[in-house]
Amino acid sequence: MKENYSNFYFDNDRTIQILEYTESGRVKTIKIGNVNISGVELRGILGLKSANFEISIEGENVTFNVIGYGHGVGMSQTGADALANQGYQYYEIIKHYYTGVDITNIKNNV
């Protein structure tokens, strides 16, 4: 983290605070020490599976409790592949991830 944030410091108050959430409940912005960072960027730095996490601090330990996988804006490629390998059809997979949709043929009237 220090490579990207040369002015970063983490003092004795150990400030870690989620500042803002996305509409889907993921961490949008978090303050660590004196730096505000996006949840997606922190996810990448720490190798978290999702930016949907909670933080607990106990003494010197900081624990990230991660909920789910991915960025929360669509279909999981890994999950869709697993369903396909189990024999699900494309329309079943789409309806699994996008509830309430109808799949229809669109004819081009040119």
C-alpha cells in the first residue's frame, strides 16, 4: 500500500473506518490511517474475494469478514460455468442470476 500512497501513515489510534457503501452494500470508500481508499482497491491489495466486507478490530488484530464473491453487478463467470457443467441450459443460468427476466427472440426487421 505504501508504494501507491507515499504519504500513508497508521498511528496509534489505528483509524479504520468504512466511510461509504455502494447501493449493493459493498464498501465504496474506507479510511485507513490518513488515507481514503476505494473498497475495490483495498480488495485487490488484500486479495479479498469481494468488497462486501465488515471489519472487526480486537487489540492489534484487524479481521475482514468477507461476504460473497465478485463485484456484485452481474453474473459470476465461475458460478455460471459450474452450473453449465452440471447440465443447466443458458436460459436457466441467466434466470438464476437475473430474476424476473424474460428471454425472447428478437427479429431484425430490416
